[in-house]
Amino acid sequence: MRKYLTIEEIRNAERLKAMDREAGIIESSAGAPRHSAGQKILAGAAVAAAVWAAVAFRKRNRPQ
């Protein structure tokens, strides 16, 4: 098992990173692609639906 990368492998990795930057692929510090605005809207809608469902079930199960 190798411990170190060769100079050629490092250069290839740097070229790939540059190509990704040119193509608009941006990675966060964790290495995962950043969320687009559409994904944030969908996540917000999912949270709102979960809150609404919790409130609806609480009202339905409340003793009268």
C-alpha cells in the first residue's frame, strides 16, 4: 500500500479541481456539494409539513 501520491497524481488532482471550478461545481469544506436554492425550499416545505402534521395530530388527540 502506497503512502504518498506521485507528482503526476497531484498535478492531475489540481487540474480536476480547476476544471470543476471552471464548470461551476463548488464544494464546501466537508467535500459535499452545496445545496441549491431549490433544495432549501423543498427542505423548508418538508419542515413546515411536519410541524403542521404534529399540530393537527395533537388537536385531534386532545380530550374534550
